[in-house]
Amino acid sequence: MIDITNYDDDNIFAKILRQEIPSRKVFENKYVYAFEDINPQAPIHILIIPKKSFCSFQDFSKKADSKFICEFIKSIDLIAEKLELKEGYRLITNIGKHGGQEVPHFHFHLLSGRPIGKMVST
Ligand code: 5GP
């Protein structure tokens, strides 16, 4: 059962941020780290994570300061620009059990490279 109320310093994305395990970096600045998903669901599948400890979007919204939130969101646009996603892309963030969240460090999935299809599976 995923815990998104107490941050787990040993979650896999925390380890990636500490460079304890490898990842394929796409973009990095003071606020975010973006890297390829290990199990891509589309030709482009990037994970965008804050360089601070937030369990989920909910935790991020409640605890991050306004500047950090703003710079995090703007960084997503910088990533999309860098990847030249002229045909668009989809952003997803899963929250908790019903959201299907597996890794308890807030992240956006950026999916592109083909039409991504239906919003949810039936
Ligand atoms: P969630 O289900 O939490 O929204 O998404 C977690 C994502 O992390 C999944 O798409 C999964 O493939 C990805 N993932 C899990 N472990 C690793 C890893 O060690 N490296 C990378 N690059 N992605 C991972």
C-alpha cells in the first residue's frame, strides 16, 4: 500500500536524484530533474520530478512555496520546448492508490511521439 503522507527517503526517485542509481537525463535545472521512464508507454515518455521531497501532487501543492511551484511548472514548458513537441503531448500525475501512483515522489509523466489515445482505459 503506497504511503503518500510520509516521505520515504529511500524511494526509487530519491535514489535517482542522489545519483545512487542511474537514469537517462533529459533536462535539469535548479528545480526539476527529468529523465526517461524505464518502461515507456509511448515513443517519448519522460518523468519530471522536483528536486525536493514531496510525496505527491497533493503534498507538493500544500507544502511547496509559490516560487518553487511556478518554476516547476515553467520547467515543464522548457522541457517540451527542448523536445520540440510541436504536435503536443500529455501530462499525467497519479496520486495515491486510486490514482495508480507507484513511486511516492511527486512526478509528472510527459507522453508524446504519437497520439496518446484515450484518457483512461476501460
Ligand atoms: P507512477 O505509477 O508512480 O505514476 O509512475 C512511476 C513510473 O516510474 C512508472 O512509469 C515506471 O515505469 C517508472 N519507474 C519505476 N522505476 C524506475 C526506475 O528505476 N527508473 C526509471 N527511469 N523509471 C522508473
